[in-house]
Amino acid sequence: MNKKNVNLGIIGLGQIGSRLYKEVILKRKDIEVKTGKKINIIAISAKSIKKKRNFSFNRKIFFKNPLNISNNPKVDIIFELIGLPGGISKKIVETALKNKKHVITANKALIAKNGDYLSKLAEANKVNLEFEAAVGGGIPVLRTIKDGLITNKINKVVGILNGTCNYILTKMGSSKESFSNVLKKAQLLGYAEPRNPKFDLNGADTLAKVRILSALAFNKKISSNQCLMDGIENIELKDIEMADRLNFRIKLLGITELINNKLFERVHPCLIRKDKYIANINGAMNAVILNGKPVGQSVLQGEGAGPGPTSSALMSDLLSVLRGNIKYPFGLPHIKRKSIRNYDINLYSNSLYLRFEVNDRPGVLSSITKIFTKNKISIKNLIQNPNKLNNKASIVIITHANSEKNFKKLFVGLSKNKYVIKKPIFIRIEKN
């Protein structure tokens, strides 16, 4: 960027946008020292100008219609911080790029859904589309893949990519409180959305990040096929306690890897042995493990939730743009990134933890184990916890490794069993 005076527009003034606004004002002199550029916020937009905020601003720079910022010839760089996968978020970014403005966003849903199109648009107009803040909070994982490991052939990425879920699972274990109680605390701390935390809890947020990581790590277009995705909503305190008893911890993992040159993306809770590194990432922390050649294994760890880490990543992108680093958004020209076939989920083999509640009657165990035998699934461990007061029992089973295809048949059989009271809880056991 050749201009010495650079004008910014910030669209979206929620927790992240508000924090970014204050960071920019606070660090203007430091940024000028490091980049030689003087920055000014000349345009902002949000749902309401009347909303109470913990910072003051000149009302003359407030735009009711955010597209007026994308079309403003005086604005050089736009921050899109609304967070929608399409709609107005897409229109803002699309318009800005067409007007040859650099765009910085934390919007993982937008990039996961429309990243290929928007990156092509950025390349055509010779501007940046930066989204470091979309994955891993304050961890510079995307920049590490694009720059630090640029000559490596990455074959697998494993990560704790959602600070909300990691906080909830960690806090349930330490406080012995229920899922619902810990979720309320996460919302009060700003780790979870106060109104609708669904996309954090059901795995959708993590899957969007996995899709971005896949595209960068494997130099491929963003996949859109159906993936294996489970969240943490059904995990209860008794599962956390049983995992601890069995020398495991429960973590929501996002995993992407190449198997026989086919893409296998998945998001689900995992039982991980306590002696594994990723089992000991606690609280709102994120961690990403990159496996590549010739580097081997690279590990990145840091804060993954909240406005502080996210604004740190946004500021990093800002300085990259100010220094004149025009880069391909996904590391390679759009034309060189190809589609990749998906790995058949049914072929995936792993061990399972299952917990189900049953009526405690004679013949229950025999009836249950017959279903396992019928589906060619062998049992490694079986733990029965009777509740004699209510004539019920909780059964926990650890299986030997088997295919997803057989496990699906097992779940159907268990759901039809007359002794099983409610839908079984199952958690995959991470084998690495």
C-alpha cells in the first residue's frame, strides 16, 4: 500500500468490533512506527447508533447502511465483523473487493461458504482478503500454514478450535456442575453467544474452521460435501466423570486429513488419553497440531475465545496489509486450487464409548450384548452402575475398533431394544 494515510471502515460493533475500534485508537502511533502508515477510522456501521457502548465515537462517521462504506472511495480497508455466512456480510465484502478495497474479517462462516468466490474476486482486483481471525482466535495458524510451512506437504490437522466448547467441558470436569449451568457461566464470561450458542455447541463453528484449514493445508478448494459432525450438547457430567475414571478426557476435536488422496473432514467429541498433549488443553484455549513433511509435527496453542484474541488476529492482518503484502488469500492462485474427492465416512474405523440407561431387569445384559454380536462389534470393557431405588441401570461400554457403517447399525438396534430407556450417548475414542 503506497498511501501514507490509510482510512479504515469497521462494520459490526459487537464485542469484537468494539474491542477492535479501541485497539486501533490506542495503537495508532505504534502502528505508524512499525509500518510508516497513519491510520484513521473514518467510517463505522452497526445495527443501532443508539446502543450503549463502552467507547465514544464521532456520530458523523456512523453509516446506517454498511454498503455505503463498501462504496465509499475514501475508505481503503474494511473490517467485516457482522458474522453471517451470506446475506449482507457477503454483499459488504463482495462490494468492497470489487471497489478495490482490502477486506479483513473474522467471519469463518462466510469464508467457509463463499471463500473460493471471494478469494478469486480479491485476486482479480489485486487486493487482500484476510481472515486470520476466523480460525484459532489469537493463534496465527493460517499465517503459519501460508508462510511458515509454505514448502511443507501437510497431511493432517487436528485441533481444539472452539474455545466455548473447551471451556464448558473443562469446567464441567473441575466444578462437577451440569452442562446447562456451565453454559450459563460461559455466556456471562462472553465465551458463548448470550442468545443462541447453537453453532458453537453443535460443531458447526468448528466445521467451518476445519473447511478453511483443509483448503489452506492441502491447497484445495473449500469442500462443501456432508461431513461427520457431532457437538457436545448431549454430554453429561456422568460422561466426564466416567472418562476420568477410565483415564481419558473429553474434547471436541476438528480433524482434517488426506487418506489415499481423499479428504476426510470431521468434527466430534473424542475421548483422549490423559497423557496426550491435546487432552491437557483446558479452559477457553485452542490448540492446533499440524503434521507435515519435512517439518514433522508443529503445535500451536493460544486463547481461542473472546474479543481480545480475535482483535489481536485482526490487528495482525491489518499490519500485514499496511506493509504492502498482497497475497493470495489461500496461499495459491485460485486457478491452481483443485477440488478433492471425499473419503467414505462409512469406512472410518475407531473405538467407541457408549452409555445408555436401561430398565434393570433379568436378561438385559444378554439382550444388549446380542445386538453387539449381531453387528460384529466386540466389547472391550463393560461397566454397569445399577440404581436399585428406581430399578434402572447405567451401562457403559468401550468397544474395539470397528467401522462407522457397523456402528450405525448398532445404534438402530439399540434404539429398538425394549430395555433401553433413552437414546444412547456415544463418543469416539481418538486413536492417535
